[in-house]
Amino acid sequence: MQLVNPLAEQYAEKYTSNDDVLLKRVYDETLKQHPHAHMISGLVQGQFLSMLSALVQPMFILEIGSFTGFSALCLAKGLQPGGQLHTIELREVDAETSRKNFVLSPKNNQIHLHTGKARDIIPSLPHIWDIVFIDADKTSYIDYYELVVPRLAKTGMIIADNVLFHGQVLEESVKGKNATAVEAFNKHVAADHRTEQVLLTVRDGLLLIKKGTE
């Protein structure tokens, strides 16, 4: 299902800042070379992540799902001096692509790439997270959420991608493993009194989550 009018997407891209040569290169190369290029964050979404990071000015960022490194490079823009971004990728092929792209960034020494299962890696990281970006296997979203909420900074933010899952969650009867998992995740977060959230209809849906005020 086409969620956003292509003309509206083009218009938004036209009037969104896009002056980072490295990000444009990573984006274009992913579209040309990766068999699952549709998984990359779009240019507008990437700039949105960069702007959020610049506003939060995080010391510690966790990304679950590196892919080719595009979103990590966007988020790293707002890191404080001495801050760290930890990104986790299950597939070694994609992790290697991310490594090559990170080396080209002036933030390279602040980006730490972990290869393996996020369920195992997340508990080994000692930080309190200012930003967490979840963009990995949809069937594990609830597990990842539960792992990071206790270690979310008081003013921290979780950003979950693909929460509309190509429009499949909008169907009267949600079908398919991934769509069902995303719908369960959205309901799980909505029922969690520890947090507050807003679902944005940007690209494939972004859920912004923060700790509650109570």
C-alpha cells in the first residue's frame, strides 16, 4: 500500500535540507547496490533523525539495526563531544558495508558497531540511552523495547521505525508475521503506563516514545 503520495514525498524532499555529501552517497549506493534497498530510511526521514539528534544533543545513542549505516550517520550528527553511538547489525555483510561508510565520517571514532544478536548485545552495554532507534526484525520489537526502557534517560527518546508496516496494520484483519508483530508492538507501547508516545505518519511510520511525566 502506498501510504504517502509520491508527489508529496518529492515535494518534501525538495524542501528538506540535504547538503551532506556522505549521506547522499550512502543513500544512492544503497539504492543501486542492495537487494533490499527499500529498508533504508528515506532522505527526509534521515534529516528528521539528524534534527532530533541535534535537538537532544545525546551523549549515548543506541541503534538496533545498522543496515548500511545511513541512519546511524544521521543520528551521530547530534552527538556531544565524547559521546558514543552504538549500532547493532545481525548480518555480517551489512555490517561490513556500514564499517566502510563509517570510516568516511568525521564521527567515526564515536561510532561503535556490534555484529550479532541484539538480545545478547544490548544487556552488555552499560550506558543510559538518550536516543534509541529500533529498526530491526519486527517480531522482536517488544523484546527490544523492554530491554531499553529501563535504561532510557529521564529525557531520553525511543524511535521505532516501520510502525505502519507498509499500511498492513491499517487493514481490518492484520495478517502476516511482521505486520502482526508491529501491531502487537504498537498496542504494547500504548498500554505501557511508564511511557508516552506519538505515532507520526512519516514514510512507513515512526513511533516516538519518551518516559511518562508521572
